[in-house]
Amino acid sequence: MSEVQHVENDEISLKELVLKIKEWHAYLKTKFLLIVLMGLIGGILGYTYAYFQKPTYKAVLTFALEEDKGSGGGLGGALGLASSFGIDMGGGGGGAFAGSNLMELMKSRLLVEKTLLNPVVVNKDTISIAEYFIRNNKLRESWAKKPELKNIQFLPNTDRSKFTLQQDSVLQTLFKAVTGPKALSILQKDKKVSITSIEVVSENENFSKVFCENLVKEISDFYIETKSKKSRLNTEILQKQSDSIRGELNGAITGVAAEMDNVYNLNPAFNVKSTPSKRRQVDVQANTAILTQLIAQLELSKVTLRKETPLIQVIDKPILPLEKEKLGKLKSLILGGFLAGFLTVLYLVFGRLYKKLVA
């Protein structure tokens, strides 16, 4: 008996569902003209948006990080031998530049602001990229009534530390504009692959290309300088020491020659007068030994510096004309009409349900 009742309840529920669907269909048919009208309005709005929307241009640059992390066979043995004598040839860290850290570094304010202050030639006029952005977006027209901003300039390669408060504020605004989610994207397809792509989108085709290329240049310079800093400093110190000892050796050699001239044809019985010459010869021998060791260390240091200097190898550069992004008019018309019609149906359905609940 319970099974028969359960089947009857299911049949009743199914009948109720069909009746409800017919009821809602009949109700929406009475609102057909309203739905069509709203769809037409939405389509017109979508078409209008697409018509007046300015196209954007996307510059894409891909590069690979090349870095020798191994010991290098014979080189590793040479460095180990140098270490056994207490010679520190430096070493490369790099955790701060691994994976996602490097991607965040590319969007850092330091590097983006350096990029904005790089020079660019526009219509035979050398200006900064920041000034180029200001002109493209006609920001000076909006600053005309603001005395504190009216005369602000961003000259190429300006010393950032000498900026005024107004310049800092404007540069921060430019930084946010060029690093927005839709303006700058750093993509890495796979964490196991060291190939990264940078995408810059703007309404000016040439600006997208220029900013993309200059940003990668700043990233490359900063990355290489930081990664090889310890080895480079060690090489510079050894080079200065070698130059200093070489100068001392040259002076000692000249001194030996001078003292030999002073005691030319000297009576062998007068040994005291030949003492300065012998002292100079000792200096020459000592400086020669020191210079030999320094040159060996210097050459090893140069090899280490070359080994630990990473390379950002550009694979694909943005080439004009860039990829143009603009929503099609027909597509906007269809999407706008469908979205407006769908929202109208939802409004009618939920409005009717709300009235029934309140009643």
C-alpha cells in the first residue's frame, strides 16, 4: 500500500512541476514585449559601447632565465683548491629571485619607476616614458586647473631621490596605472619551465612596445647586478690590489736600477754602499711573489664572475603592428541583448515570487 502511495505522490509531483512550468511560460508570454524591448535596449547599449570603445594593443615579450648552478667540473676543482688556501672566490645566492619571487619583482615599484624614467624618442623628441604616458592619456589637460601639477615634468634619467612631493604622488599614480591587472601581466606557463612572458596592454601601440621592452631591460640589469654582486666586488678588490702591487713592483725595479747606477764601478771593499740596491732587489722579489698570487686569484675570480653572472635571454620581442584587442560590434549587440533579456526574465520571476510570499 505504501509503495502505491509513493508512486502516486511522485506522479502528483511531476504533474505539479509540468503545471508550474506551463504557468511560468504563460506568465512570461504576457511579458514578451517587455523582454524583447529590454533585449533591444541591451543590444543597442552593447553596440554603442563597442562603437565608442578605443582599441587596445598588447605587446608580448618572452624570455628565459639562464643561470649556471653547477660546480662546473674542472672549475669546481679549481675553486675548491683556492678555498683550501683560504681564498674566498664568492658565491651566488638567489632564493629571492626564484619562481614567483621574480614575477613579483617585475611588478615592483622600484623597477617600474626606473622604467618610467627611461628615455624614449617620440617624433624626434627625447622624453621619458612617464612623459609619454602623460601625453598619450592627455593628463595635462586635466591638470590645467591645478597649479601644483601644472608645471610638473619628468625628464629622462632624473635622480629619483630629488623628486618633490607632487612628483612622487604623480609617479605613484602612473605606477598604479601601468601595473593594473588589465595593463601588465607576468605569465609563466609551467613552474618547471624558466620561460616567462610579459604582456603590456595600452591604448597606444608604440607605448605598449616601448614600455614592455624597457621594463625587461631594467629587470635584466637589476637581476644580473644583484646575482653577481658578491663575485663582482671580490673581483674589483683583487684588481685594485693587483694594480697597487704592480705599481710598487715597477717602483722597486726603477729603484734597483737607480741604486745600481749610484754604485757603478764601486770598489768591492765598500759593501755598505751597495745595501740600498740589495734592499730594492728584495722588494722586487717580494712584490713579484705577491703579484703572482694576486694575478692567479684575480683570474679565478673573473672565471667565477662569468660563471655566476646570470643571463636573461630574450626569445620573442614585440613587433609592430601589435595584436589589436577590440570587442566586435555584432558580438556586443548579441551579448548586450541576451544579457538584458536574461536579467529581465530573472527580475520578473523573482519579483512575482516575492509578491506571492508577501501576499
